[in-house]
Amino acid sequence: MVADLKPSRSKGGRTIRTLAVTGGTGFVGARFFQIAAAAGYELRALTRKWRPPEEGIDWVEGALDRKDALARLCEGSDAIVHIAGAINAPDRAGFEKANVAGTANMVDAARRAKVRRFIHISSLAAREPQLSDYGWSKAKSERVVASSGLDWTILRPPAVYGPGDRETLELFKMARRGLVALPPGRGRFSVIHVDDLCRLILALLEEPDTFSETYEPDDGREDGWEHRHFARTLGRLYGRRAYTLTLPRMLMRAAARADRLFRRSKAKLTPDRVSYYCHPDWVSAAERRPPALLWTPQVKTPTGLKETADWYKAEGWLR
């Protein structure tokens, strides 16, 4: 539980109390701040735009390509939690700038500030780098971290959901209408609630046995979720049977081009994501799960989905 994740003394005798965090203005980062603050950690956070002061958070204005800002971020910190990254970019160069060069800059800043502990939030997409520019960039960022010489741990989350998430919102909207579009085949995938992911990050901080390890956490469901089953589970949240429509790859590519044309940078289905979505196996590998004695997921997915749907409704995101 969060209450158990108090700052403690590391193997080297130094207390990890202050965390330097990138990506704190995003979905996962914002929730991580809440859980880390409740656990007693002090937080330093990177932000592109000026933000008003917040209790427990020291905002550092800057970006991953501003080395002066990263130096200020790391100064006086005990550990780095690198969450920031691009999930959407116009081309491979855009992903490389954000996910590879940005990670390299963060590693360099950690070295200069003599901050040893480095937790890198990657993606399950890194497991299949040939499928998408996003996955390629995440795999390359992992190699940067693994060769850093720091006390690193890499996390590859599957689909992360929870209150405040805009990426899975489209699925909830379709389920509410009663028709969910799915990629071809009978693929399977894993999910994880944002709270469980954040608790895992904190659990890793003080564990030297997790140094130089790459983990693929999930909700604990063996063999993941079959696409149709997940869609029908969402439908039941709204008291209806959600019918599913399997889209051929060619149609998905056309839809991605249309989404890019109309929503531009806000497009959810992009050409880069089509091959990723059509891959049949995005189940977290059992042999890469975090040690059960260290962490186990606490949120049952049906319960977490209901909580998320209620939040969307309360906030007016589902109309």
C-alpha cells in the first residue's frame, strides 16, 4: 500500500527522499506525484510551461533538450524517474528526438549530478521495435539507459488506464455506443492500472536486486485479455452488450490517414500505430514480471475499469 512506501535508507547508506521526475504533467506522471507525495517523497518536476507553486513539488521550467534545465532538475535529487516521452510524432526523427535524445540528455544530467538511481519508463512496444517508429525509439532509449553505468531499472508497461487517461477514452466511448472496432485477428494484450504502475515505481527505488533489470508488469491476468473479451467487459459497464467489428489492416491504414487529416497532432489512430495494433501478442512476459515479494497488482481490472468509467462520466468526458 502507499502508506508502506516511505522513504528509506538505500544500500549505499543514503536516504532516497527527493525524486527528480520527467513527464509529471502527463497522465502517469500526474498520478505518480499524488502517490509519491502521499508516501512522503519530495518531488522535483520538469515542466515546459510555467506552473504555479504546489506544495511538495518544485517545478523546474524546461524540456528534455535543455541541458541547463535538466541540471537544475537533478541538483539535490536522490533518484531519477524518467517518465517523459512522445507517444505520437510525425516521423521517426520526431520519436528519436523525444525518446532517444531526451533519454540520453537525462542520463547525462544524472551522471553530472552524481545521481545513481535511474528508473526508466519504457513501453511494451520496445519488445517489437520493427513494428513502429515509436517501438523502435523506445527500444533505442532502453539501450541508452542500459549502457549508462547507472543503477538503472527499466519498466515496460502495457496499456495503462485509469481516471484521467485520454488514450483509452476512445475505447470507453465505443463501448458506451455498443460497437467497438478491433484490429484483425484474435490478438491478446495486457493492461495495468495507473495506481499499480506508480506503486511499482516507488517499490523499486530502494531495491538493489532490481538494478539492471527490465520488467513487464501487468494486472496479474494470466495470458492477458483477448480483444473481444475486453470490449465486452467494457460494454457491461454501461449495461449493454458491446458488439465488435474487426477492421482489416488496409481499412485501419485508411482510417489512420483520415484521423491524421482531421485531428492532426491530436489523432489517436496514426499510421505508425497500425502495425503495432495489428500485432497479435502484447501480453506481458511472465518471466519479466517484477518479483512478487516486492510488488503485486492491487487493482482488479473490472473494478478499475468501472472506476475509470465513473470518473469519465463525472468529469463530462463521456457525453
